[in-house]
Amino acid sequence: MGTTTVELFGLARLRTGVRRVELPPGTLGQVLQELQRRLPALAGWCVQDGRLAPGFIVSVNRQYFTQDPQVELAPGDVVLLISADPGG
């Protein structure tokens, strides 16, 4: 079974010092919960209960943007976590 790659940009990368994390695939909400578990600096600030906090969005495979926690992510998908703040 492959992994889903989450790449952190902007404030999320600055806060964690992490550029990329490999996680088990699932829904975006499940992936965000695992991301929050592995990178506690994101908890409550960027990720809240498996959902993105206001001011954050993800790009899936550089094809579309979403905040929907029900989006299914497959092995090999790349999720870019981006701060929607100016200069993010």
C-alpha cells in the first residue's frame, strides 16, 4: 500500500520546520488527523479535529483546491498544505 504525500508551505512549514510528510491514504479529514498527530505544532492552529482551520487550504495533485474533509486521497496523491494568508 502506498502513501499520500503532504507538502507544507508558508506558515505551516515555518512553524513545524517540516517540508514533507508521507501518510497513509484516506479521506482528507483522516490524513489531516494523522498530520496533526505527527506534527502537534499544527494542532488547533492549522488543523482542528480533522478539518482545516480558516486561512488554510489544500491543493490535491495541483489540480484543484479544497477544504472538504470527505475528499478521498489515494496512494500517490500529493497534497499541498497552503496558508491562504497574504505572503503565505
